[in-house]
Amino acid sequence: MHSILRIFKFAFQGFFRNFWLSLVTITMMLMAVLSITLLVGMDYVREVTIKGVENKVDILVEMKLDTDREQVEFLINDLDELEEVKEIDMISPEENWQIFLENNKNTDVGEALGAFDEDENPFPYFLAVKAYELDQYPVILDFVNQEKYSGFVQASDADTHEEVISKINNLADFVNKYSWYVTGLFILISIVVIFNTIRMSIYTRQSEIQIMKLVGASNIVVRTPFVIESVLYSLAAVLIVVAIIYPLLDFIQPSLNMYFEDIQAVNIAKYFKDNYIQIFGTQFLGLALINMISTAVAIRKHLKV
């Protein structure tokens, strides 16, 4: 137990002894972690945004004005047999009337409905048809536009928001592409810096290492403090990023709620809070592993044990 405490004491001494060198090392690792965190956040925003857009897509089938309910239900039953169809909502003429009134309150257009008698309704039936996937909408449109339904189907159309989704994907791909370059650069710099940091730490503690060897310390005991020191750099970098990212996410979350209001709530703050172990734990383990390998190489090459 005493030997373990001594090893950790030796590691913490090395961590704080060369403060400025440690600060540079942590900064490089911090930038790498920030870059990866940006990629994770961007992927989340893309996934949720596209899912939100897809949930708003449907085919709106307008029936002819004289179509009765039996004909509408006939089409609904046929559509139900299609494996591409996820959901069908029927909007009656009465519901259309109410929707129109609510959307045109206090306008001349809304007041124009007063010209119709109570038993007159200028609105037809509508069907809102939702598919499982975006690429299934053309199949449903072809089905609805068949000749046998032309007697009571007035028109059908689908706004699949392909342009919006394309822009989201292009932006995410652009960020991912160049962020990986930046992340790779910072990781490379981190490897070089940690390598030289450990070399410097070995050099400044040569006399202590020699004393340890003289009193019978094994190679593992000599190497372990340097490995722990490299892990401390990783831990410090990740903890600083955590301290920065969560207040930042809480700050920008209201703006995201406002911007994505018409698509779907993008709660990136909640996503990071729910998945903090997976996001930051994985980054810490990966960074610690890289540092441990760099440390092992530095010790093998420059520490004669």
C-alpha cells in the first residue's frame, strides 16, 4: 500500500513540477477532445433534425367535392394493404371547415364562408398518408394516381423536404470532414507533446530514478508513475472540456429550441447529459490509451532500465 501511494505521489509531482509544459500538453489534448465533441454534437443535430423533417412529411390526397365517405373509405382500405404506408388520417369536410376558420380568423377570407348555407360545405375530404421511409412516397403516389381512383381523387402531392435534408447532410458532411482533419492534427500534436513531456520529466527526475533503482525498485515501479502522469493529462483535458461544454450547451439550447421549433425539438443539452459517460468516457479512454502508448515508447527509448 505504501509503494502504491509513493507511485501516485511521484506521478503527481511530475504532473505539477513542469507546470507550463503540462499546460501546453493539456491544451493540445483539450482541443482534440473539443473537436470530437463537436462531431458528436453535429451528428446528433443532423439525426434529430432529419427525423423531425421526415415526421412532417406526408402525402396529401384531395378528394373531389362530390366524393362520399364510402369512396374515401374504399381508398383508405386499399392504402392500408400497402406495406409502405405507416399511417392514414382522414380529414372530413367539417374538419376542413373548422381548420380554415381557425387559420383565417378576423380576415375577409374567413368572413367569406358566411355566404354558404349551413348545409353547404365548399371543402372536400382529404387524406394525409405517411410512409415509413422517404423513398417510399413515390410508390404511394403512383398507387393513388391509378386510373381506378381518378373518379374521386382530385389531386395528390408530397413535399418530402429533400432540399432541406440535403442541405443538412451537406453541412454535417462538411463539418465532419474538416473536423476530423483538425482532430487528427491535434491528436498528432498531443502525441508529440506527451512524448517530449515524459522525456523532460524523466530528465528532471534522473537522480530520483537512480535512487529508486538502487534500493531495488522494479522496472514496473519506475515506469508506472510516468504512465499515471500521462493518464492525468488525459483526465485533466476531458474534465476541462466537460466544465466548458455543459454551460455552453445550456446557453445555446434556447436558441436551438427557437430555430428548430417548426421541425422538432433539438435538445442537445439533454442528449449530452444523458450520454455523458458514453461521450466523455470513451474520449478519456481513447486519449489515455494514446498517451500510455506514447509514454511507453518514450520510457523504452530514453529510460535505461
